[in-house]
Amino acid sequence: MSGSVTPAVGANSAEQVESPISTPSNNNSITEVKNDDLEDALNKEQKYDDAELKVLQDSMKSKGFSQFTGVVFLCLLISFGGFIFGFDTGTIGGFFNMGNFKQRFGSYHKGRKEYYFTNARTGLMVSIFNVGCAIGGLALGGLSDKYGRKMGLTIVTFIYMVGILIQICCQPHNHVWVQYFIGRLIAGLGFGAIAVICPTFLAETAPANLRSICVTFYQLMITLGIFLGYCCNYGTKQYSDNTTAQWRVAVGLCFAWALAMIGGMTFVPESARYLIQKDRLEEGKKSIAFLNKASEDDAIVVAEFDAILAAVEAERLAGEATIKELFSTKTKVFQRLVMGVMIQSLQQLTGDNYFFYYGTIVFAAVGLSDSFQTAIVIGIVNFFSTCVSLFFVDRFGRRQLLMAGAVLMVCCYVVFASVGVTSLYIGGYSADAKTSKGAGNCMIVFTCFYIFCFANTWAPLAYVICAESYPLRVKNKCMAIAVGSNWMWGFLISFFTPFITSAIRFAYGYVFMGCMVFAFLYVFFTIPETQNLTLEEVNEMWLDGVLPWKSASWVPASKRGDDYDGEALKHDEKKGLKKFF
């Protein structure tokens, strides 16, 4: 439920051609490709000197937000893929508390004469979606490169709809939960690819001066979808336990949202970058002109077209990366791949799903026994915290926010777990168990504070750092592996949480607290600061061998003064720190 956004791959074409293309040589070192063809690809379209480019950039920035309302609307249509995921996530948890859903998919206990879900069945039905997402992102995300962003997104959304239809059509039989399980898996396959294509399409559609804002629409849509999913469950749970409308209305809306997504694609122009990659140059220029609200011969349109064309030709000459290159240590690709997998894994190990899972019990301690009201409160905090994150992410360093977030979440877990273990439902979850309303109030406050901290730090930044760290040549493969690890940890946590919470209850919080202590140390020793650096400058910093805890002082070679001491950033007098790194 983290609602995290998959980063835009290859979002800034202009930045990606600032430095010569590098390819691995036979000895795995970086070798600059400096043949005539490549230099032509990089330079033949440079029709403007620095002063003229500055004028063009100022002209673009002078266009206010109001002049791009049409394009912003198109970006909202694309980001609706995030809403689909959020709504699906926001509804699935509530189903397990609905009487009709239990009757249809649960087991019957003859002694208690009631329907229930085993921990295994609950874990499988919820977590299999994450498995599907991991597979779908790896196997289907490339459809957008083959068929285009629009068609690729339409195809994978249709796959998601097939999974939803299977869930809607579940009729009573002995193994009906397996049918629902399969539907969740197929829906996950579709959304895994949606999560890859949507942010990329967003970054390639948004005007340069609005790109950062438009890409964050996807994250906002996820949290909005989660919140409205909770609200939908709160409304449909009023229906009788004898009607499948309790859960089918919400699942049907998932189908409707996906259908609306496909319909919205008819209004969105194809990505100019994709069109130019396919040598459909005139169509590409028309797309750029449409998005910039200018004519095809406008200087801004021509400059952007030239930059994309140069980047595409340079990529072709660089060739496709091999799997072997991902394990290159001399080019620091392997180190960055490990970093990406770790940062994505640690994002899941912050335990955000633990809070969503335990919210019902915590809020019940202070009189909010309705779990659907609990979910709405959490959804509101999650959504508005994500809105606030737009302010923090661009104003503070990546390392600072990640480490601060880890420290604050450790504090939340210390209070949450300690109060829960000592004061809430001592001896088990029963009506006569010893509990404390004051303790519950305290835990509610720290639950909301935790969500605020997570939404402003680890939720967005884990993806931002991965998107900024990989060379263009290996970016797609590295991103697929890193994000795949996120989905797989999501599966493991979702599946095993019911078992663990049944055994150790609130002490589970100490497990995630330990993960956050490790996360703080890992960020300090291995994550360099990438704020305000271009993609090429990030690659240069990695190749320079700068120590991560000194990386904030690093300056690109093109901007260094005479007094710059680069060697000092590669060594540390404290041997312990150097040895650890």
C-alpha cells in the first residue's frame, strides 16, 4: 500500500546527450565512443549556441501554468493508471470484513457456525497481486517500446480488465477462491506493466518546465485511489450480507476505471520520443508542437525535436546492453544495481503495509470499532501527506530525507510497539482483554505521524534515486530488476503478516524498527547525493569513486574551480568508515 511511483525511464532526452556515450570494452572499463558517426549524432542538430538556447529556455519558462491546462489534463489522463492501482489496493483489504465475501470465498467453521478466512488464504488472495505485478513489469513493460506508449498502455490495461472480469464472475463452487486468486494474478500482470509505462509516458508528454509536477500526478492518483477505495467499501458494507453487491460494486468500479483509462488514451498524442525512434519524424514533430501549444516551425519545438533526435541516434549507436554488463564492477553498474535492489527492498521493509493492516485493531481501542472508518482516516492522512511531499522532495537532499525519514519512523515504531505490547489487548484480542483507551489514542497519533513521515521520504525517494542512478544504456534492465524486488518484498510481507501478527502481535513493530536502523546506516554508507545533478553528472560522480557521505560536496568536472580538491572526497581519515564502504 505504499502507493509508490515507478520512475520515468529516459525522461529527459536533452540531458542524456550532454556527454559522450560510453560503452564497455572487453576489459569492462568505460570506453568513450568517439567515431565520426556518433559525433555527428550528437552534434549535427546543434543549431543554437548557448545564448540562443538560454533565450529558448526562458521563453518556455515564461509560459504560465494556465497556458498548458490542456496538456496538464492529458497528463492527468495518463496518470489515471495510478488511480486504478490505488482503488484496487484500497478495496481489497475491506472485502475480508464483508459478510458476503466471507460466504463466497471463505471457509465455514461448523463449531462457531460462521465463515472465516485462514491466514494462508488471506495472505495468498492479497499478496498474489504483487507477484503478478513483478512478472508483468518484467515481461510486459517492453510492449510500449514495440507498439508505442498509447497502444502498449491500452494492451496492458485490457489485461488488467480480464483479471477483474474473472473476479466479478466468481460463482459459488468448492474452489471459487482459486478463481478469484487467478483473477488477482492476471490483474497484477496487467498493472505491473501499467506501473512501468505510465510514468515514462508522463515524463515524455509533459512540457519541460512542468515535467516534475506532472510526473508526481501519478503518485497523487495512487493515494487518491486508495482513499476513494476505502470510501467505496464504507458505502457498500451497508448492503445486506445476502447480496454480492457488497464487494462486486467495488470490483466493478475497478473495471470501469480501467475502461475510462482506455477511453482517455484516445485524447492523448503518442510520445514524440517513440515516434522519432520509429523514424516517424513528422508525426514526432507534430506531437511536440501539440504539447507545447506552438507551430511545428517554432524555435522551441525545433530545439526539442533536435535534442530528442540526437539522443535517439546516439542510443542506436551505443547499442543494447547485455546482461553481462549489469555485473560490471569497474563501470560501477553492479554497485548501482545492488543499491537499487536494496533501496527498493528497504522501502517495503519500512513496514507501511503493517500499519495499514493493524489500523483496525488500534483504532478499535478508542471506540472506532468500525474498521471501514479506520481505513478512511488512514487514507486521508496518506493522501494529504503525499500532497505535502511535493514540497519536501525538491527542496532537500535525497540522503537527508531518507536518513531523517528512517530516524523518525524508528521513533514511531518504538512508541507504537512498546505501547501496544504493554498496554493494548494484553493477553490476546478478546472482548475482556485488558486494554487502554489512552494507549490507543497515543498509537493513533503515531500511526498518522508514521504515514506522514513515510509519504514524505521513502515513498517517493526510493524511486527517484533509482531513476537518477543508472546509465542510459543499462537503465531499463536495472530499473526492471530493482522495481521487481520491490514487488516481491511486497508479496512476502503481505503473505506472512497475518501469520506473524497472530503470533507476536504488536511486537512485530520491533522487526520493522530494526529494518529502519539498518536502512539509516545503509543510506549513510552507500547512497550518494544526486540532487540537482544531470543524469550524466550522476554517472560521472559514480565513476569518480566519491565516498557517499562526502558526495554532497562533489562538483562535476565542467564546473570545478582551481581550488577544488576531488581527491579529498575519495578518502576518509577514519579508517573504520573507509573499510565499511
